[in-house]
Amino acid sequence: MDLSAINPVLLLASLMVAATPILLAAIGELVVERAGVLNLGVEGMMIVGAITGFAISVETGSPWLGFLAAAAGGAVLALLFALLTQVALANQVASGLALTLFGLGLSSLMGQSYVGIKPPHFAEIDIPLFSDIPVLGPILFAQDPILYLGLALVAGTWAVLKYTRAGLILRAVGENHDAAHALGYKVVRIRVLAILFGGACAGLGGAYISLVRVPQWTEGMTAGAGWIALALVVFASWKPWRVLIGAWLFGGITVLQLNLQAAGVAIPVEYLAMSPYLVTILVLVILSADKSSAPASLGRTFHAST
Amino acid sequence: MIALEKRPQPSQVWSVATPVIAVLATMVFGGILFAVLGKNPVEAIRTIFWEPLFGEHSFYYRPQLLVKGAPLVLIAIGLSLGFRAGIWNIGAEGQYIMGAIVGAGVGLAFYPMEAWFIFPLMVIAGALGGWVWAMIPAVLKVRFGTNEILVSLMLVYVAEQLLASMSLGLLKNPEGYGFPGSRNLQQYPSAHNADLIEGSGMHWGVVAAMIAVIFAYVLLNRHMRGFHIRLAGEAPRAARFAGVSPPRLILFCMGLSGALAGLAGLFEVSGPSGQISIDFNVGYGFTAIIVAFLGRLHPFGILLAGLLMALTYIGGDIAQSQMGLPAAAIQVFQGMLLFFLLAFDLLTNYRIRIGKAGVA
Amino acid sequence: MTVPLLSIDGLTKAYPGVVANDHVSLEIQEGEVHALLGENGAGKSTLVKMIYGLVKPDSGQMRLRGRPFAPPEPRAARADGIAMVFQHFSLFDALNVAENIALGMEDPPPMRDLASRIRAVSETYGLPLDPFRTVGDLSAGERQRVEIIRCLLQDPKLLIMDEPTSVLTPQEVRILFETLRKLRDEGTSILYISHKLEEIRALCDHATILRLGKNVGECVPSETTAAEMAEMMVGSALQAPERGRRAFGEIALDVTGLSVASPSAFGTPLRNVHLAVRKGEVLGIGGVAGNGQDELLAVLSGELPAEPDAIRLNGVAVGHLGPTERRRLGLLAAPEERLGHAAAPDMSLTENALLTGSVRENLERNGFIRWDAARAFAQRIIEAFDVRTPGPDNAARSLSGGNLQKFVIGREVLQNPEVLVVNQPTWGVDASAAAAIRQAILDLAAGGAAVVCISQDLDELMEISDTFAALNEGRLSAPRPVEGLTVEEIGLLMGGAHGMEVAHV
């Protein structure tokens, strides 16, 4: 065992990387849930995003196009969910599970010829001068653009929800869809848009795993990240900045256990690999007492009957 | 303009017809998918649905139907009770693994002793293993209000890691030349869940599945507890008003579904699979969710749906070896089935009216 | 004659199985308070939803100041100066007052300006309101103020008010009327929907009466008696329930020092509630919605546990018992919400009969259900209470509100309760069903049962109860005999104007 092999600066830098996929997926799901919809298909949308992004990057040689395609892929899958729950009025829990099962199958079908390939390298942005700052430089100022996009999305979502009319309407729809309908807001349209946004974010998160974090394609590679993202939204009490904190926490645990594995700690690998999931459960237990901040219409089907 | 109109009460006809329509729609769209993959769609559909039942080698495949169907039905019956009550145990895969580990562990503890009581003891241990694993999310939900969906799912990943750890460590076959995996229970008569009639595929798991179907039917249709389960799912406030205690219901439904999933794991590990290994679980716990919905959460429906799903597994294997159809295509096919089912379910509760719009 | 503000001509709207509005015509003049009068289910809501752009008419026209008017959505109606105060469903509990108001406006100013405008308007019209309070924490009267101010901020030409007084104390009603009269004097027309005749006579200049979707008459309320209007509204004279003189027996239900936290986020906790009901007595509990009625019913039915001694049934402590055990001892209840609480919407009437009847009617044996007996019990309820349905196999949601309510009340009454607790027994029910239900409650009491009737309808309470108490912010006033109680006194028991001075108008 050699704990000195763990470099704290590198650890923090890779923490940010490890946090980004669940951060992206969670911020998307947060918007969906604030609109009153529970989409349990995050895992499915992430993995489809992962393979779509990977395949397009490999075919075009451009990671940017890859991420774009991943967002589109996630959104297309989300559209299926939107059709099921908003048009066909299907149960949201069942539809979300269907989306995950379908996405897992679809991704492995799509990914058959991409196993074992290396994707094109996605360059980090080196912010001049800042990146040379010791310690903070490599952690904060020498990361890739999507990581910054994730942070920007958190800030953007927070600002939109808090300060804009669009955000107010979105919250209103999630809070009481009957009242929103009575005031003339298009509940279904708003929710479909939110679901698509959530899908695009999950797709980006998935592609971040296959293009940056690993980078490689293997079946089922999201390994529950989508579910952790869902837990993160609960953890965050539906507040954007808390999602960021949560994502870093989970990123930290993931990176730490990987580092401990590499350092050859006496704990068996399997038990270290369990830790992110166990921590998720623990966090859920601690934070579940307060449900008051959950959107009041969350998971309920809306049908304008009159 | 198309408008939806809620029916005064759910349509009996559509509730039976929707699964059939969903299967047909899946065949059509699945066929298109296979065509896109460059396979002859008619041939592929025929291979999946016809070959195992009536093809040349059906004598071999038909017993497989029971072997693959039994765990699906067993798990799906348990899940369906919870789903009816609005309790979402989606971690059956983990409970299945834990049932197998604990059950096999008990059996292997007696190795090489031969005794009549070993297998029954393993059955109890298997059920207990699944039960305990399901009681974790149940107790957390009752005690802390934790979301059972997320917790039960997280525990699948934990169980998978435990499985890996067991097959590499504690339960590893000491005579296995260092290969991962436990001793093969098929070669340990006291612990072997053998075919009751040689070559029929009819092992104890099949019997358990049949009993579970009948038990669930009686529970739901004749017993107050079953009535309360349905009531809690349809109108939770009315259920509390009727005197149903939500915590007790959660513990019952989660515990029962966990125990049944654990049993499925035990029968699998002691029978068709034979040993604890890293890739022991093949996703029955998740496919059972599809089975439960496809069977409309009705015990006999689940029985049929389980057999149908088993058919797609077997037919998928045949299509893979004969036509080179990727295994994942079958997974997509199954997912598609659930989609169509949920979509067409609309017709059970709503009427579609085409004409002038009523709602602005 | 001048051009009316809004003229409606031959408006028709049909839903499957029912014509909600059948060639309805009416005219609302500038600066008048126009009443739309009718029973539950007469089609009042459908009509105003068409004016507000929520529902599109099948045929017929509307004209606003002479110009054709057909709002495709509420936004368009609002742009044309139509504003509406809803009876239900249009506030967002988790948002604050200013956010709620902004959501109902087309081009809301920035939050800070909006807040000061809210303060200004609320001063002018005597409707005090803090823009930054969370709506879920407000009383029913305050919530209504939010809606009214939301409308006033848009300078409406026509203000639609849907049953506005059902959530107010008599004192609050008076203040509201002052506000509405002031608005009228400033030139705003008001379409006032109600089924309370005295209110309409006090406030309205003109009335249109709807029955079963049809316009059946018009009148000037101040020149028409309540009885005449009632007859137009109902179509026939109704019999008031009979109540015989009864002697009260021993105390059947005794509640002492009952305090319970509310299970829901924006609910009202019960604070130190005392009450006693004797055999043969009907205790009426009044109060504005949201003052602890749901909690009181839940704690008496057994859904909410309490201290064992806080609730005694015939001397036996039952506070800790659940609904089933209490039923076994004879304490039965019927909650306000029919669909989803008192009954399961998608289940058959047989199953719904089983829902509360399993213990007292012996519908189960060793946990196994006796379906034949359950079906027979459902059939008995249907027959005894004249529930209009093809049979006990029909789903609860297929029944009309009045029929389902008769079923729900009948289910409890037929079980011969020692004590029956009902909440809003005739809410949203047509007049004949309401009369039948009230009669059944009185008959039950005459047979020696103790009845607690929680209701927001004061007329109903005056009609059937022997003693009256009011719930206000989770506290129950001391019960008083109904005889000799004035409306003014009742209003004060209900909390008066809730700390509000009479408007400075």
C-alpha cells in the first residue's frame, strides 16, 4: 500500500472530471422535476448519449460533433418518454424504467462495432496565466470545455429558475398543473420542453463518460451514474447549487476509491467499488426527512379534463 | 383535432387487448429494426417466436421455456404486488443475486455431506437472502421516507460487487484451479435442484412459480390484504381511511417480492446455472419488470407474459447463432414491447375522439 | 339603451353524455354586478370558462362592447379585460404572493415594482396582503385576496367571481362586498356566480338563472324574493328536512385536550380541541376552509393517531386506535373528498362498500372476502339511498357527485354507527341529493346516534345541528346551542374578519 502515490492536486482535478457526468445529468433532471415530471430514464438516456457521442466522434473525428449528437440522442430518447407520459398519459415511473431498459439495449446494439476503439482526443482549454497558478491552476483552469459547460449550466439553471418569467412558469407548472392550466399556460408543451432539455443534458453527461472520462466504449459503462444523478436531485432538494456540491461529493468518493484501489489498500476492490452506491443510500437516508421542497405535482399525470 | 376523453370506468376489453396489440406492434417495429440490421425480418420473427416451439429442435427448446420462464414469473409476481400498491421495488436483480449467494453458501457449507435437509435449508436461506436485501429499502422507506426506487437499485450494484467478491473469494471453488466461481452444485446431489422429470425443464423453481401465481391470485382476489394492496395503489388516501397501515404494506410487499426474487436466484444457482460466478446474473430481475407490466400486474397474465419473454430469450439465442442477430437486438426488442404496452394502455382508460376540439 | 359590455347569444357546449350549456344568452351592462345563479351542475362553471377562454363553445357568439369576442385562450381574454377569481385550483402554495400574482398577468413588472403595486392596490381596496409571504401559509380569505388583487392589477372591465364567499366568514363577506361595490362604482362590471340567494339579493343588480344548462329566467334580485329565485333555480319547491324534538342521551364521543400536528406541509395543526356529543345530538362544526377541518376528520376517523385518552367513545379511550378498530367500536366517518379519500375512483361500488364496511357488516371471514355479502351490502346502499347507477359493479368514478355522495354517506349510515363524523356532507351536490343526505343525518340522530357534522355551509349547519362550534386556526370554540344564535355571533366564532379592520372605503 502506498498512499503517497495519491497526488491531492490530481485527485481534485480528476474529481471535477468524475463529477461532470452526474452533474450534467442531474441538472437536466432537476429542470424536468421542477416542471413536475419524474423521469427515471436518466440512465438510459445517458448510455445512449454515451454511444451516440462516441460513434459520431469516431466517425467524424470531431468530439464537438460527438457531444452535439449525444445531446440530440438523449433528447430523442427523452422524446419517447414525453410521448408516453405527456401524450399517452402513461405512468411516469413505469415509462422511465422502460426508457432505461430500452436505452441499455439500444446502446449495446449501436455500440457493437465500437468496442475497443479510442475516440479522438478532446483538448482541454488551458486558460493562460491562470492555469499556471500552483494547485488551483490545474484544478480549475485547465479542464475541458464540457466541464465548464456543466458549471455554466448550473449557474444558468439557477438564474433562470430564480429570476426569469420562464423559470417562474416552469416552477408553477411543477407546483400545481391544474392552476397553471387554468391561468392559460400550456402545461404539456412546457413539460415536453423540460423533458427534452433533461434528455439532452443526460446525453451530454453520457458522452462525457465515453469521450473524456474513460475514454472508450464498453457496454453498460454508465454503471448507475444515471441513478446516482436522480438521487442527487433529491439530495439537492431541487436546488441547482446543491446539485453541484452533491456532484463533487460523489465525484470525490469515486475518484478516491479508484485511487485507493490503485494504491493497493487492503480493502478488497469490490468493497471499494461499492462505496459510491452505499454513500448514495446513506445520503438519501440523511436527507429524505425533508420532502417539503419537492415540486407538489411531481410524478402526477396531467389531463385537462374540462 | 384528436382529443382524449376519460372513460367512466376502465375498459375490460382493452385491458386484455392492449398486451396483444403491443406484442403485434413490437413484432412489426422489431421486424423493421432487424431489417435495418440487414436481417430478413420475417425470418427473424419466425426464428424467435416459432422455432423454439415448433421448429426442428423444439424438443430441446421447449423445456428451456420453463427454465427461463420460471425465474421471470417468480420475480414478476412479487414485483407486481408492490407495483399494484405503488411500491416500486426495482432492485429484484440484487435480491436475486443475494438469494443465490446465501442459498448456495448454505449448501456449500455442508459440502460434501449428503442429507435430505440440505436443499430445503438452501431454499429457506435463498428466500431469506432476497428478503433481507429487499428489507433494506423497505425499512429505510418506512423509517426515513427514503425513496425505495433509488435505494433498491443502488443495492443491485452493491450485490453485483458482492457477487464478484464471493466468486473470487469466500465461495471460490478450492479445487477450481484458481478459476473464479464456486463449486458446481449440479455435482453435489444434496444441493442440486435437478429436473423433477428428467429432461422436462421442470425443476423446483417451476413448481414454486406456479404456486406463486396461484397464491397471488387468491391474495388479490379473495383476501383483504390483497384488496388493501390494490386500494393503496389506486387511492392511497382511501386506503388509509380504510385502515391500511402504509408501513406494514411496504414491509409486506417489499419483503415478499424480495423473498420471491431470492428464491428465483436460489433455484437458478442450484439448478440450471449450477455455480456462483461473476456473470451469474443475466438481468432476469429487470426483465421481470417488463413481464409484470406485460402481464398487466395480473397473476395469470404474468404467467403468460413470462413464458412469452422466455420465448424471446430462447428465440433470440437461436437467431443469434443461426442468423447472427446481435444479442442486444433482443434486449431492444423487449424494451420496445414495454414501450408499446405503456402507450396502448391509454386505450384502457381513455377514449380517443377525433373531431372538434373540446379543450383550448 | 347603451351597448352592453358583454353580450352572450345562444352559447352551447356539450360534453359526452351531458349538454353543459344549451343556448345560453345573457347581457352584462357596464358597471353592474350581474349574478349567475344556479345549482351545482347547472352549467355556471362551463359558461364562465367559455368567457375566460378555457373552453371553446360548440356554437353561439359572444360580443364584447359590440365587437365579436372569441378568446382562444385565457391570455387573450385577459388582454381584452376579462379577469377571473377562481373557486379552486389557481394558486401555487409553494410560491409567494408576488410570484402568484405575476403568473396571472400578461406583462408583469419586475418583482420589486410589482410588490409595491400590490401594496398600493391592497391599501386602496382594504385587502391587506404581504407580497412576499408564501401562499401556502395564508388563510382561505387571504388566498382569495391574492386572486382578487391579481385581477385588479390588470384594470379589468369584467371581473368574474366564482363562488367567492364559500371560503369567508360573514364579516369577511361584508368586507368583500364593500370592495366589490367600490369597484362597480368605478365602472368595473362584475359577474358574480353563486347559489346563495341572500348574498345575491344584497349585492347584485341583475341575475340570470341557469338550470340544467339552460337559461331559465332573469330577475332583479332586490325585487324578487329568495323563495321565488329558489324555485326558478331548483325547478320545484324543496322540502326542508324534518327534525323531530329529541331528548339527548349520555355523552357518546368525548374529545379532551386534543392537539395534533398536521400531516401535510401547508395544513393546520389542531390545538387543544375539546368537544362532547351526546346520543341523539348533532354537533355542527363551522369554519372557513383550511382551519383544521381535514385534520379533525382524520383524527376522529383514526387516520391520524392521537393520545389514547384524548378521544373517548362511550367512555373507552380510542385515540390510539386505527380506523378499523374504531369502526368495530362504532365510530364511523365520511371525509370531504369523495373521489380518492372516501371512495376509490376506479373500483366498483361493491369494492367501495367493502372499503369501510368489512368489519361491521361481516364482509370478511378469517381475512378472506365474502364477495356475495359485499355486493349485497352495496346493493342495499344503492336501494336505501336511491343511488342512480346501473348496479354495484360500476366504478365509483362513473357516478355523479350527488349520487356518489349519497353512496358514501349511505354506506356509513347503514352500518348503524354509534357516532358518525361527516365533513362537508353536501359539498358540490345537487339540491335534491343534499336534502336527502341531510334527512338521513337527522334520522340517524333521531335513532340515537351522535353526529358530528363539519361543514362550511352555515345554512346547512343551522338546518340540521343542535349545537354549534367553530374551527378557527385549529382551535375549536366552545359548543353553543344553535337556538338563538345570530349570524353575527357565528361569524365571530369563526374568527370574525381575521384581524382585518373593515375596509377604508
